[in-house]
Amino acid sequence: MVSAARRRIVFKAIRAAILKGNEIEYWTLRMYDQQAAGVLNDEQVAELEALIDAYYEALEASTDDPSIDDEPTDEPTEQTAETDAQ
């Protein structure tokens, strides 16, 4: 039998890691391992799954942002134009 204190500690540790965005894949697997071991219940897993979904939605939204330009351009910036002029 798993104690209530251990349940809370494991849940809070996984929740904190997910909220920080640390190694989401690892913590997702860890969450399901802990559920299989009887440490986390279905309600706790559902809450963590909602946090994971929100993380991935935010990540996807940030990569779809057109203001973020990942492709380099050949146009000189102000700094390189000043350096070239000297």
C-alpha cells in the first residue's frame, strides 16, 4: 500500500517538472509508470495529462508565430552595416 504522503510527493514532483517544461517526455513516461505502480490515481494522471497537453499546445502556438523568423536572411543588419562601413 502506498502512503498518501508518497502519492502527494510524487504528484507534486512530476507536476513541478511539467510546469517548468523540463524533459516532458521523461516525466510523461514516469507518470504512467507511477500510475501502473499504484502511486498515482486516475484523477491525478488526468490533471497531469491536461498540463502536458497545455504545454504542447503552447509550444505549437509559439512555433506557429509568424513574428518568429527561424530562417537566416542575407540582408545586413544595422550592426553589420556599421562594421562594414568602418
